[in-house]
Amino acid sequence: MDLELILYTTDCPKCKILEQKLKEKNLKFSIISDVEEMKKEGILSAPYLKVNGELKPFYSAITYVNSINN
């Protein structure tokens, strides 16, 4: 499975939870913590996970990551 994952984070508690979930699944991901970059994507709160171009807010992202079997 070839995934492009980008975590948009401000290091808030939810951001850290999502980052930890990604690490637990041994998934490779990039981190963007630049608020201006987030605004360009239309992100007004963090965290968000971009999966192959599709933005997922926190709960959708957690559900998605939990569904990955590796």
C-alpha cells in the first residue's frame, strides 16, 4: 500500500494522539506545523491528516489509521 500521509499539527494534545497512532502503525508521514500552510489548505483547526490528497479531520483520521492493517 503506497500512501502519501501528511500530518498537519500544532502539537496540541489531539495532534500528539494522532501522531502517536501513526507511529504505532509504523506509517511514514510528513509533518507540517506551519499555520500559514494550514490556512492555504483551508485548515482552521488541527490536527488534520492528508491521505493521498484527501484531508481528514481528527476523528476521521483516527478511524482511518485504526483501520489500516499492516
